[in-house]
Amino acid sequence: MKRLFGLLLLFLLLALMVAGGAGWWLWQRTDQPYKAYAGDGKTVVVEPGMAVTTILAELSAEGVLEDPTAARLYLVYGLDNPPLQAGEYRFEGALSTRQVLAKLIAGDIVTHPVTLVEGKTLAETAKILADAGFGDRRAFEAAMNDPAPIADLDPAANDLEGYLFPDTYRFARGTGEVEIVQRLVETFRQRFGEAYSPSDSEGGGRSLREAVILASVVEKEARLADERPVIAGVYANRLERGIALYADPTVIYALMRLDRWNGNLTRDNLQVDSPYNTYRYPGLPPGPICSPGLGSLRAAADPAEVPYLYFVSRNDGSHVFARTLGEHNRNVNEWQKRYWRRRWAEERAAESRGDSPSP
């Protein structure tokens, strides 16, 4: 009996030694940095539904993992077999098996940047995202034409025009179009929508929808940050007095919706019959005309208290403002008619000399 007990004890000790040795071997095997590919880094795509053994074999074939068998054993016995996340991964430099697996378990995937600048329309935003490789343009437009994501903030919205917040984003390849659009709307909520209150506005306590519409017009008119509140103030004054906005960007937007915009605004264009034409229809247009940035949104929510009713471009991004129509007409004569006559004369003179005119 003692002999049997001793044999059992010996067997147990040997088993423990073997297990300990195996554990030590596995720990050492998965702790060694490894890199068998050329260059500084390697990108590997893990497709959804790919088997773990296939993932590890692919990583080994790409020179990222030295021993896929040891990696599998470590996953099962060292980490209790957690799932590996699909996505695009970037591995740089020599990494241990444990470091590689940690990235896959955490889903530390590669994301790619895309910048959406202020003043783009819904259709233009869809094209930018599609051209950057994040999805199908028509799928983006379909998602953007669904107002559901903003229905609680703007029940009157027919689409997401104005609510696709311009910013620099990072998305993983394969992120769905609907998910990307929801991210743009959620950023609008975080940056402006949830913080906005009509009581905060000095411009008549207009609703969030009205503020976004006004901000979209300001965005298309203003180039200098310090002029945004002033331009918003001009429009607020005109709205208060029942004077039409006479905003060229609204006419351009109307022409774009009718697929009639060719890049050149003419006098005839100012007569286009569209509710977006603020030359013909007083008040705000029926909806936003672009995605305004935070500066324009804040300006529309809190316009500057100014005495002006008019402004005209100086052709350098700045504007000159006027209180009366007579003063405005003089400014138009100086900064539009005379300015362009001088500019065209300089260009003709430059052409005759064979050089370029000064800007």
C-alpha cells in the first residue's frame, strides 16, 4: 500500500514538473520578440468570421507570429480562449506573441482619417466619404436623407442637411455607411446640439432648427472668424424687420437642388422659383444649405448686436458693412464695380506685357 502511494505521489510530482515545464516553455515561447517581414511594419486584415487557427496561420505566414501553435496554446490555456476581433491591424517592429494577441483581443485596429470641411452640402459630404474609400456614395446619401437620427432635436427636418458636423474623423475600413453618418450626427449633438438653448440666443430666441439654417447661410458668406457674428447680426436685423436676406448662397443651393448650377451666378439665376431663393422669398430658407462649423453655429445662436443691414465683399475674404441702402450702394460701386474694372484693366495690361497681374 505504501509502495502504491509512493508511486502515485511520484507520478503526481512528475506531472506537476511536466506541466510546470510546459508552462515555463509556453511563457518563454510567447515572450520572445519576433519579426520576419521586410520593412518597418506589416498590415494584416482579419476578416469577420475567420477561424482562430486561420488567423494565427495568416499572421505566421506574414512574419508577425513565429509559432502559431504556441500562440493557440497560450490563447486557450493562458487566456481562457478569448475571441479575436476582426479588422485591419498594423504591426510595427519586433513583437512578442503575447503583444500580438493583445492587439487582436482588444480590437486595436487601424483607423483612417477623413476631413470634412465646413460649408459642404449633404451630397458633397457623401462624395468626400465615398472618394476616401469609406463606402458607397449612394448608400451615404440614402443614410443622410433619413432624418430619424435628428428627429428629437429637429422634428421638421426632412434630411440631415446641416447636422453632419464638419471635423476630422477616423474610421476603420469596413465601417458601415449608416454607422459613419450616425457618428457625424452624434458629433453635432456633442459639439452644439445638446448645449444649445433658445434662451441662450440674443438673436430672438430662435429654435435650434432656425439657428442651424441661419448658421448654414453665415457659413457660406463668412470667411473671417471675427466677421461671423457680425454677418449673423446683419441677417438677424433683416429677419426682424421683414427684409429679404438676399443671400447668394441660398440661390446657388436652390440651383444645385434643381441640378442647374454651373458655377456661375447670373442675374437670371436670382429669379429662380425656389423657396431656397432668399431674393424672392423673405425669411430664412426652408432648411439648412450646408454643414456649418462651430463658429457659424455659435454666431447664429448669439448674433452680434450691430446696426448694419447690408454687407458686400472686399474680394479678399473680408466684408464692408453698411447701415443704409445708400451707403451700401456706394460700397457696391467701390468694391464690386470699380474694383473689377481696375482688376480687368490690370489683367489686360499684364497680358500686353506678357506677365501676370498682381493679386
